[in-house]
Amino acid sequence: MCELLGMSANVPTDICFSFTGLMQRGGKTGPHRDGWGIAFYEGRGCRAFHDPAPSAESEIARLVQRYAIKSRIVVSHIRQANRGRVCLANTHPFARELWGRTWVFAHNGQLKGVKRLPVDFYHPIGTTDSEHAFCWMLSRIRERFPQSPRRPQTLWRCVRELMEQLGELGIFNVLLSDSRYLYAYCSTQLSWLTRRAPFGRAQLVDADWVVDFQEETTPGDIVTVVATYPLTANEAWVIMRPGELAVFADGLIASGIER
Amino acid sequence: MCELLGMSANVPTDICFSFTGLMQRGGKTGPHRDGWGIAFYEGRGCRAFHDPAPSAESEIARLVQRYAIKSRIVVSHIRQANRGRVCLANTHPFARELWGRTWVFAHNGQLKGVKRLPVDFYHPIGTTDSEHAFCWMLSRIRERFPQSPRRPQTLWRCVRELMEQLGELGIFNVLLSDSRYLYAYCSTQLSWLTRRAPFGRAQLVDADWVVDFQEETTPGDIVTVVATYPLTANEAWVIMRPGELAVFADGLIASGIER
């Protein structure tokens, strides 16, 4: 099983603290030795780092930890390969452009028969089930909406329907973003936490690091972190239910839709 | 004017030496302070780094210089903005997927009226002329070839025709790759150099660095470097002619087509 990490914030925020926890699971406190990747949005721009090497030993991971890239939406993934060999083309998150926006996708789980689903607009570059699922989903969204629908809720409903269809094929925990929203779909395991004033201290589960967010933030900051398993021991994470899609905007949950 | 750097090689090769020369031009020996980017192919996978900060001061540029990423095709660009503000979404190289391959594009120059050209399959994320030209070109290739043509020469001819059309709109020096070939189109200024056995010493123009490639290579290595201006003082660079498209594969020129 792979691990996911996402962030939605109302101000550009670095993800160093959470990322450090996640990276430990890549070959140190966890078995996810088959590469990792992270995408940071800056406005409509998207900056991604991918490495097929284990994150706990990755030179690029150390850069991302040291060099506090600030972003309002982040999607990250560390991989324990089950389908598709370990190589750059198979390293999440995957990205495609739709409606002049970069869409980014990371998946934890396995899907049975997903490669029978037709892709047309978007084609996989690597050989993973995950990228095929992403290409199918984005092809369907594009087919239904040649242009971005005016009401965001119209799009969210479409995303949820497609996520549900894919969820029927196996385990499908997913983080997705279109540079405006962060979508988190829980098939078996996903949790989230919103930090806002009054901020307190947080203790990582996977590394010996305590942060006092009061010292790191301003009173108006709102930051939501989404992760496969809670990353901190002393905060109240929301454990998502199977079949639930949560949509985050500017650090807050915009919509929680259960099946 | 921006500067371009590309590489095509028959074995995975690092570009540290040439990249170091280029980076000096980003705010130190050159005026290109408005960001830089580099894309490395690894098989079908593509790893890109973008930074809106000047390359001579960039933390990420230092990582790329230190951490010798080996690749057979590289496309890089440092920017002196003329159209489109300085931000991540406007930082070359731009990337899109076509036929399950990542296409990467970097442009030096300015185009007049390019935004009147229709884009349909691919839409710009940022606001540069360059990305619009890329989206138009890729939309036209896709329209003409829903699947990759069997003979590479068929594709090369199409690429040349589209490059020529864009070249009529202004200055259009371009590096393009589809993960198999490196395309270099010269509108006003572009040069290339193939290094192969017997290897000699090379002296960077922009930094105090001499490399003896005999010590860095094996006898079968073939590496072509493409750059706006020659990067070394003591090697015989080929200066391309206006209207010329050169296609490189495995380090060698596969086709040089003049208008």
C-alpha cells in the first residue's frame, strides 16, 4: 500500500513538517521503497518532483524538506509498487492539462480490470493502473464538459460519480487537484485535519519533531492536511468513511459528500 | 532574448558541465533573470524542474548541478521575459502528453499575433506566446495524426511545416522533444556540437571550468549539445541557418532539413 499526503491552505504554506513525517515511511518507518513524488501549485503553475528512489534516501526529497516551497495546494505520494515496474514514468503524482489547468492525481490501491476502460483524450505514459484510471477519469470529464462547468458543484458531482465507478474496481484512495480544489476520495483509508487559530503544538508519529504552529503561522491561516494515516499523535484527525469524497478549498472543507 | 540548451545522447549522460555554463547566463554573465527550467527524460518518463527565480541564485539549480541526473534527452531554458509576467506557469519548458508520450517545448523569441491561432486539444496554462504556440502546434499534430505516424520522417516533415508557420510570426528558436527525438528549429540563432571518440578537453565560455571528456566517457558515447550560443570556446560548433530544423536521435543528427 502506498501513502498519500495532500494540503489545502488559504495562504502559501510550506509542507516541510508533514512531508518529513511522510518521507520516513519511504524505506525507514514504512515499507514504501518504490519512489515518491510531490506536486506544488503556485497559482495555475505546478511544480513537481519525482524520484523512483526511496524517499528516505532521496537527494531530491532532502531538497524539498530543506527548501521550504510555499504553496496553497500540494499532492504527494510514496509508492510501494504492486502493478507496474519501478521507474520515473510510473511515479505518482501524474499530471495532465484540462481547460488550461494542470490536474494532478495520486492513488493508493489496486484496481482490477481498469485497463479495459477506454481512454481517448488522455493516454497513459507509464504502465500503472493508477495512471490509466486518471486518464480515463479526465477523458470522461472532458467529454462531459468541453468547457469548465460554471457551478463548481456540477464538477464535484461528476468527479464523485467517476471516483465511485473506479472504486468498484478495487481499492481507490485518491488525491486529485485542478489547481482550484483539492479532492480527497476515500475507498478504505484516508484522514484529514484542519489547523487554524488558536494553533497548538503537534508531534509527528514517524519522526522526533514537535512544531509549535503558533510560532509558524499568522492568526488568519487555515491549513488542511490529508493523509492516509494521521501524521501526528496529539491532534484530532477526521477519519474518512469508505465512499466519501471531500473537496477542500482555501484550507477549508467545501463539501463532504458520502455515497 | 532567452537561452536554450538541449542534449541528445546514446547513453544516459549528465549535463552538469553545459548546464553550469548556461546557469551563469541567468543573472550573472547574462541578463536572463526571469526564471529557468529543465526537463530530463528517463525512458518515457520526464522529470522537470522549474524556478521563476534567477538561475544563478537558484537553490534548485544548485541541486541540478550537484546531483548528476543522467538522461538521454534534455531540454532547458533560461528566460528573459518579454511577454507574460514572471511566474511558475510562464516558465519553460512546457509539457503536454500526446500518444502516451510527454512532449516538451522551450522557445526563444517573440511571436506576433500567435494568440489568434486556434488551440483546441491543448490549452495554455500560463500567458506566454510560447506556450500558446506549443499548444497550437501539438493540437495540429494531433489533428493530422490521431495516432503516431509509422514513419518518423512523416512526423518530422509535419513538425518542420508547423515550425515554419510559427517562424513567420517572429523569432522562433525552439527545442522540442517527444521522448524519442530532439528537434531543434533555428529561426535566428541556434548551434550544436556532437562529442564522440576521440574525446578532448572543453573550456566553458561562461565559467572557469575545463572538462577532459576522455576521463568522463566511454569510447562508444555519442553526445550532442544544442545551445543558443556555443558554450565552449575551443570546439567546432555548427551554427544553424535560419529556417533549418535538425532532428537528433541517440546523440546523432538524424535529419537536417533546410527550408
